Amino acid sequence: MTAELSHDEILRYSRHLLIPEVGLEGQKKLKASSALVIGTGGLGSPVALYLAAAGIGRIGLVDFDVVDESNLQRQVIHGTATVGQLKVESAKARLQDLNPDIQVEIYNEPFTSENAFRIAENYDILIDGTDNFPTRYLTNDVCVLLGKPNIYGSIFRFDGQASVFDARVGPCYRCLFPEPPPPGLVPSCAEGGVLGVLPGTIGTIQATEALKVLLGIGAPLVGKLMLYNALDMSFDFVNLRKNPKCRICGPDADIKELIDYEEFCGVPGSGHDEGSAGEGWDINAPQLALLLQGPSAPLLLDVREPHELEISWLPNAANIPLGTLAARLSELDSAREMVVFCKAGTRSARALELLVSAGFKKVKNLRGGINAWARQVDTSLPIY
């Protein structure tokens, strides 16, 4: 199926038309194509921008977050003027300004087992711009079950990965990673940080792979995992094979429908409040402020990394980074009331689990972390 180009579109895409591998017919093919971008954050920003600029006729955007100032260091599809807006609305406006000839469909909802088929079935390819394992496995399984390519990317600090998982002609994501990592082993970018330009590098590679797949040109990264390190500017490639024991694309696959991915990964998906340790284990910032004014103030345990103390800190808090906590439990008094905190409550929730399993019973998690304290108690502190 192809679509005709107007004179204005021929001018807009003239640099594509001059490339023999694309040409007029290839550009018509792009106009008739569709791509679903799952996530409009660090990876989704450059992917969506470049696919829109390239003339993909219909682009779907899935996200349910709002634009925050902390996004702007890397999520270049958004801007200061759209802080507080829905990300899908902000992204759609930017894409339509960039290219008014394309159709942009938005889904302001989490990508879940309940809605994934409905959202994805009418797109040619899916592009993984997610930041959590439940949604990553869900995206893979949707692609396998619907017979669609999965343009994969991931980022952390200075490192990135990219591949094209297409179970019809090569391995899928589960072939490479049959099981998710143990909960808490791999920190998110919100916890560990990311170089602002890194998602641009990986996202544009994902956009490149998407265009190659849709045009049927070149050698897409099917059966290859690209590994990138920004510090030494290195690109490495790992050859991948289909796993004959893969549970979803192998000959004896037992996964025939979408599953509970949060349960499978042992962690909440992107729709969960990661600043909470769960009912009964949390204390909010105003409650903690009152306790600290009382006669028997609890011990404050900061499980952030030492360099984070340069940004913000709470007086008299003990600092034991989460990664060293298991080896330093003897430094803590299990009989004393304790409140654990980190940046936003995610690492401290994991620290609480470790402490409770080691026999500590008088322990609470500061819901939302020191950022919540900065919002609700001490507004002189920066939020990061």
C-alpha cells in the first residue's frame, strides 16, 4: 500500500527522494506506514521527532505522565512551556508543528495487558521507549503474538543498547533475557541518572532501524545487540540467536496470551507509585517532621550515594548507601525507631525490605523521599 505525495510533501522530503534506496516510492511507503512509540520520555522523544520529520504517516504515542522540569535535560520533545501538561499532548503538539502532514494518535494511559492489543494491533511496528521491565516484556510479547517488529532501546548513565527483535525472522527479547533481573538489581535512570544526550544517540538509532524496517532496506539489527558507551565512544555488537526454549517464540512456547508482567518481574510497572513501600510501612514528610520535634526522635537513615548529599541532606541523618547496607547492618540499632529515606522513596523501600528481613521491626519508609520533604516541609531544599 502506498500513498500519493503532494507538491508540498515532495519539497519537504526532497532530500529523501534523492536517495536511490528511498526515492519517491519509498517516501510513499513511509507515508502509508504507522509506528507506535511506547513512552514519550528520553528515548521516545528523538524517536518520535525523527519519525515525524521522516514522514511516517501515522504515529501513535503511549504515555500517561505529565511533563516535569527534571525531564527537560533529555526529553527534547517537551519544553518549559509544556511543564505540567500531559506528555502525550505536549509531544503531539510538537510533532504536528514539525510536520502537519502526519497523523498523531495519543493514548494517555499505561500500556498494560488489558489494553496492549487494542492499542498496538493497527500499527506496523512498535518502538520500545520504556524504562521498566514489566512494560518491556509486555511490549515484546505483544509484538511476538501480533507478528510485529519490536525496535528496542535502553539507556543507563553512559551506556545504551539497541536491537530489532522480530520473532518471525530472528530472536525476540525473551530469547536474550528469558527471566528479568532480580528486583532492585538494575536501578532506573531516575535513581542512577543518565547523560542527557545518551537517549538522543540511542533514540536516533532506533528511529533509523524503524525506517530501515519500514522501507525494507539495509541490514536492520535483527539478531544483533548493539552496545554503546558514551565515555569511550565505543560501539560493540553481540550476535544473537533464537532460543529454542523461548517461552513465547520457541517451538514449544507455552505463553499464548499476555500475562501479569508486574508479578512476572517481581516489581511494579510504570503505573505504580515507586515512592512507597506499601500500606503500613510508609510515613509521609509532615508526619516525620512532627516525630522529629518529639522527645524520642527516630534515627534517620539516608541510603543515597555520598555525592547526592552535595545536593540536599537532612541534619543528623546517618548515610549508608543501599549497595553497602547489607554489609553494615551491625552499625544500626534494631531496637530504635528508624525512618529510611532516599531521593524519591524507591531505594529506601528496598532498604526497608532488607532491614525487615534482617529482623528490624521499628522501621518506616519516607514516602516520596527527600524530594517529598523538600516539597512539603523544607522548601529551601532543592528537588532533583
